[in-house]
Amino acid sequence: MHQIQERLNDVLQRIRDAERDFSRAQGSVKLLAVSKTRPSQDIRQAAAAGQKRFGENRLQEALEKIRQLADCDLEWHFIGRVQSNKTRAIAEHFHWLHSLDSIKNARRLSTQRPDTLAPLKVCLQINVSGETSKGGFRLEEAQEASELISNLPGLELCGLMAIPAPAETLAEQRRPFRVLRELREELARPDMPLSTLSMGMTDDLEAAIAEGATIVRVGTAIFGPRL
Ligand SMILES: *Cc1c(COP(=O)(O)O)cnc(C)c1O
């Protein structure tokens, strides 16, 4: 078996183990394979092993791969910083955006989403550690932002996403993920269930699953160190 396929199986096993260890329903956590910096050939290998969702954070690089892999029927997730002048390409080429962090860009994406496509699925990125350098809505901005964005016709607000600062122990890793889970519980309503929690990467996916992650975004553990 190819190395990427072996690593992919290892990551899927880690996810299943964490679901069991933290009393999560089996299969409730989805894997987003973060393929940034990796060539299309690597993505093709992961796709051959059954992986369908791929995450990219640089637009030009992503568009190139989307074109090269058009025959594979993959689901593309944008996870990088959104620049206003790039919203049209995101609206036209992606299924998901995890890192929505401004109302202005939300309105642009909604207007620019082609009518022929289903609404773009989005998560609000939340700055859970309060670091000014990090992207994301502040916790106190989240309610207003979620209500506004849930009303935009070109977008489907699916949930929340965070990229906490790295931490060493499981307990420390869980803390910011718990903040995101509690925010979700606070904001969710019958007409806005916010069922997606996009959190957890190679080094902290167990902590994220313990706190309710529904999508983990994993790069290094599948594809090896970044190129
Ligand atoms: C790169 C990246 C990941 C994956 O990180 P790994 O540590 O390689 O698993 C997840 N989320 C975002 C937003 C990223 O930019």
C-alpha cells in the first residue's frame, strides 16, 4: 500500500479510537485532508483510498489542483485567510469555506455564489484565544455575525471553526475547543443549528473530538511534513 494510504488509515483509526474513548457516536467525526503544499498526485492517492474532502489555504495553488483533479469528484474546502479580492474565485470553485471572518466578505461571497450551485457552506472562524494577530470573529461579535450571515441567500451557515494556539497536554488542548463548543451551544437555535464544529489538527485532534469536533482538519499526519 502507498504511504499516503497507510497514513490515511492511521488517521481514520485515531478518529475512531477518539470517538470511542470520548463517548462520541461512531462515524460522527469527518476527516478533512489538508493538502496545502502537496502535489495533485498525493491528493489522487488519498482519493483512491476513498478520501473525498480536501482543504487548501492558498487560492492560486488550490485552483490549479481543482482543475487537475476535475475527474475525481472531490469536495473542496477553503481554510485560509480570505482576501476581499479573492472572494469571487472562492464562491465559484469551493464547496465549503471554514475561515469566514468578516461580514463584508460574507456579503461578497453570497452575491458572487453562482445560482447554478448550492449555497456555499461556511463556518465562522472564531478567535478563541483572543490573540489579536489571529483571524476570526471575537467571541462577543459571534452572535450578531451569525444572525446576519445565516440570512444571506448565497451562503449556508453550518457552524464554527477555530485554530487555537498549540498546547502540550490534552487538558490544555481541550480548553479552547471547549470555549468553541460552549459558544455553539449558546448560539444554536432550531432555525440555525450550527451543527458543524471544525476543530482539531494533527497534534490535537483527540482533544477536539473530546470537545465535540464534527470535522477535524489534518495535513501532516496524512501527507508528511509540509513541502
Ligand atoms: C495547515 C492547516 C491544518 C492542518 O495542520 P496539520 O498540523 O498539518 O494537521 C489545519 N487547519 C488549518 C486552518 C491549516 O492551515
